[in-house]
Amino acid sequence: MRKVLIITYYWPPCGGSAVLRWLKFAKYFRESGWEPVVYTPTNPEPQEIDMSLLNDIPDNLEVIASPIWEPYTIYKKLTGRKKEDRLGVALMSDKTKPGFMTKISLWIRSNLFIPDPRRLWVRPSVRLLNSYLRAHPVDVVVTTGPPHSMHLIGFGLKRKLNIKWIADFRDPWTNIDFYRDLALTRWADRCHRKLERAVLENADHVITVSPGMTRDFVSMGIGHVTTITNGYDSEPMNAVETDRERFTLLHLGSMPKSRNPEILWKALAELVNSNPGFSARLQIRLIGKTDLAISESIRKHQLQEYLVSEDFIPHDQTLAILSGTDVLLLCINNTPNAGGILTNKFFEYLSAHRPILAFGPADGDAAAILSNTGAGKIFGYDDAPGLKEHLLGLFELYLQQKLITTSSNIERFSRKNLTKELCELLNRTIT
């Protein structure tokens, strides 16, 4: 078999969406004639711990691991957090508003640790992998980010060994939605953009997860870029039904303040106040870290009595919950890059065959897939005519026990098919 070395910060038992993409590719690589090898830290700062993901690791997979030093212990002390506290993503604040020390720590992280706090792992990793690859050659190296320091490891190996290298972007770099909130100096911004350009231009190929992100890179003059989206596992789900006495709207995953569907909370509050039957049945279920701004918005609309929040549920359990719930909420970041956002959970929503209620741009990538598959309906963040009528229509179907969607034409997003597509790209890259 041909060999691919995957350089990733996130690997089981780390949990969360960041680990899923390349864990699932590795799961199916051998069916297309590729043997994966993984390089990852021995002691990362995980978003969550999810032991269920260990079941997806292929038998006898070679995993190379080395220790990493990150400044998060110092950060937690400065900001009054406990050592065992999990840090949120996208500058989320789930308990308190950011204080002075949090703002100072953000400035230090943004301007001194470029592109991210894993920067100090780059040089020792290049040394270690340079020796490893000379003794154990592979056909191609893949780096996946964020964190984008992983791409700098690939860049270093490319310069030392002239090896084939593919850079996979699960999220943008300088175009990510919270980039403008990083309190960057002009010098730091120039450093980010210089490193981003170096990675894009020197990688043999660039992969993105959405057509919108691909278009952004093409507009920067990058021609060797391909879209391979996230996807879903095609194994059937064993649905765990929610409380049938409740009309449940479920959101899975983190909810930073940029994903706050204020217009939904307003519509739900109006329906609760005007429709006793709706009020008696409504449940809002949020699984994952939720920004303080979301919680405050729900309280402002007096919906807290309908809210059920759960910080984390293992991935294998959430898949079963998706199939048994009533309506799946998809909240796309209300930011300039929203059109190109396609998350892991979106495709798992599709495979659950439950109605999707989405909020985001009507001309974005998610909207196009919803239209092509018939899996749901999308509304804007600022103007949503017909939202209350749509919610009532879903509620009536729920009462009639007819609330289901076919989600047609989704097979191309199965992880098996996507892995075959990826392996075809790897074959072309090395020939």
C-alpha cells in the first residue's frame, strides 16, 4: 500500500468536531489502497475527551506521538480557571464576560504566538519527522488545520525532504470569523498573512471543506485547490427518541456568539405567548458549549424554562439522539465568511433524516445543499419572513407524527465516498 502521514493536533481520545474529519478518512483509507500513519501530540489541550472515538481507529494503525508545550497552564492561572477546565473555541465565554486578564492573555496569544500557541511544537516536530521519514518513507504528507501550526510542520518537511505535501484547511486562516477579534498588531497581521501565503503557495495541493473557501483561495491566486467536504458515516443509526411529549428543537455543537439566532428566540417567544399548545410542548435542547451571549439572549426572551443544556455528550450517543429528535437547528456564523461554512454536524444532520431549520446566508454553500437535498429550510439572521409560520407547520406535523424528511441525494457526502475522492487526489499528487 501507498503511505500517507497525517499531521494533526486532534486525535482520539480528544473529542469534538475537529478530530472527526481525519479520523474518518483514516478509517476508510485502506479500502482505497492507502495506509495512514498519524503524527499527533502526546499531551494536547483537548476541547473534550471522547473515548467512544477510539472505536473508529483502524486496527494496528501506527501513531507517532511527541510531547508538546503550550502556554495554556499559564493562561488558566492568569484568568482564574482551574487546571482541568476545558477551553472554548472561537473566543467563547460560557460563564462570565471577559475580564482584564482575559483580554491581556488574548493579546499575548494573538501577537506573540503566531499563528497559534502550538507554534513551539513546530521545530521539534520537523526534527523528529525528518529523521523518521528518512528511515520510514511515505508517499505524501498531509497537514490539517487549524491549528495552522500543523501546516508549518508540513512546510518545514517540504523544504528539508522535498516530499509531496497537501495542506487541508478545515477552517480559514486570516478569513476565519473571529480573526478581527484577535487584537492583532499590524506586525502580527503581516506575519499571519505571510505565513498563510507561504503555506498556500508551497503546498503541492490545498484542500478545503467548502466551495466558498475554495473560491476565497482562488481569489488569492492559488490554483491548486480542491474542495472535499466533511461528511457522515453511512452505518445506520440506532435512534434514541426524545421525549415525545415535547416538541424538541436540538442544536448540536458549540454556539459562539456569532451563531446567536436572535430572530428564532423572538419567534419562539411570540409563539409561546400566543399558542398555549405550543407553549406546553416546546423544548430547546443545546448540546455543547454555549456562549454567555446565547444564554442571555434566551433569558431576555423569557425562554429559559424551555431550555435543556448539556455541555458534552460522546459522539456515538449524539448520532443516535439526532435521529430521534424533532427539528435540528443549524446556526451558521453571522460573519462575512458565512457563505463558505460547512460544518461536520451539518452532514450528520443530513444523515439523520430529520427536518433542518437553518439560519445563515440564503446564497451560501449550506443553503445550496439544503435546496438540493430537500433536507430543510434556511432563514436569514436579520430578516426571516415566514419563520413563525414555518415553526407552526413543523409543530403541526409533529402533532400528526409526520415530522420527517427524506434528505435525498446525500450519498456523495458519505465518508466512504469522500475518502475515495481524497485517495484519487493523493494518487494524482504523487504521480
